[in-house]
Amino acid sequence: MALSITTWNINSVRLRLPIVVQFLEQFTPDILCLQEIKCQNEEFPADALRELGYGNIILHGQKGYHGVAIVSKLPLSEDHRQDYCGMGDARHISAIFEWAGRRIRLHNFYVPAGGDEPDPTANPKFAHKLSFVDEMKALRANAEPGVSSILVGDLNIAPFENDVWSHRQMLKIVSHTPVETEGLLEVIGRGGWLDLMRQAIDPSQKLYTWWSYRAKDWAAADRGRRLDHIWSSPDLGEYLDRIEVLKEARGWERPSDHVPVTAHFSA
């Protein structure tokens, strides 16, 4: 029995609905997790996705900013929204689905980007990001008895040397500073999570999911970062077949600066 789950920071789902439809028609994942949908729940283009067979949709939207959604062919239940840092931002949603006789809690996160200055005293956005990551350290992969876990999303941190185009040049750049990378690795360690992307793709290999809009020729420069993640509880690791990073989507018409990342499982 196969299962596929995609995570994608879409950077406005209404603006980029054509490429969402293109992706779903071409690749047909069982579940699509979107971040930065940038709309309120009632504005989400649910009908267009239901027409493609994604009849189970849960939303945590916000006017003009942030927002996360889970769009699924599989039934979803027990949905939950966590208000990290008490900011009232729509940055997390989770739900339970069933696969191969298992109940699985799927978390979808959009971690704050953190601005440009990696100084929490001078930059409130960076302070917010660090506080958000600190609160994530309490999230356990085995939090619910009898329930496995998968965590996906735009976590806005590239934790390993080969998750960025130049480790040395990125050490003082927000998303790869030591305080961020160490914090995210502590989230993984304390929570008992598996980094499925690095289970499937050796840490010695470069791995990117984001390429800046600022680059004149993003493909030629290839100065990417792995900001998007897929983790799981340890019991699901043996069922992972492969990870697919759809780099070509960065070159689609009116693209997001992130590309879809899909985990394929089989039981």
C-alpha cells in the first residue's frame, strides 16, 4: 500500500492556483500540505481542489499573511491548530489520517522567516523565530499513544552544511546561523523525530528546496537552501521509499520560490 505526502510553500495559493492544479494533475499525491496560503479560510480555492479528488481539506488561514492547509484524498480527523508564541498567527495545523492500519498525526508548519538581521535584540522578527523554535522543542513524535507522527513544512532553517550552497558564506545569514541550526536539531533530538529527507538523501549531497527570487538566473547560480522539511516518528522510517524534490517547479510560470517536496512510503 503506497502513500505520498507533499509539502509546498506556495506563497499565495490564489495567485498560484494554476501551478497547484498542474502539480496535482501531474503527480497526484495523496496529501498536499501548503504553507503561506495568504488567505482567510473562506477565500481558499477549495472547490477547484475538490474537483481534482481532494475532498478533505482543513485550513488555518489568515488575511494576507501566513496560513497553512492540508488537502487530502484520505479522510482527516481530530484537526488541531497551535498558536505558537501567542501571536495569533496561522502557522500550524495538524490532523489524523489512517494508512496501512496505522493512525498518523500529520503536522504542517510555517516557521517565521526571521527577517534579515540575525540579532534578536535588534530584530524582533528574529527574536520571534527563535522563540517559535524554542516552543517547538516540546513537540514529541510519540506524543499520542498508538499514533505515529509526520511533520512537514517550511521551517525556514537549513540545518546542515550541505543544506545551503555555501556553509562558510551562510553562517551569518538568517536560516543557517548556528543559533537557528542548533535549535532545529534540538527540536529533532528532543522530539524523537527522524529527518526523512536526510535519511533518503545522504548528508554528503547538496539538497535544496528554495531558490531566491533575487537571483537573475536562479538555475545557473543554483544558490539554494533546504528550508522545507519532512520528519516522522521512528516507526515510519522503514516504510520510506524515496524523497522527490521537484526542482523543475521553480521554473514554472509565476512560481513560488519554494518547490514541492514529496515523501513516498510503502507498506
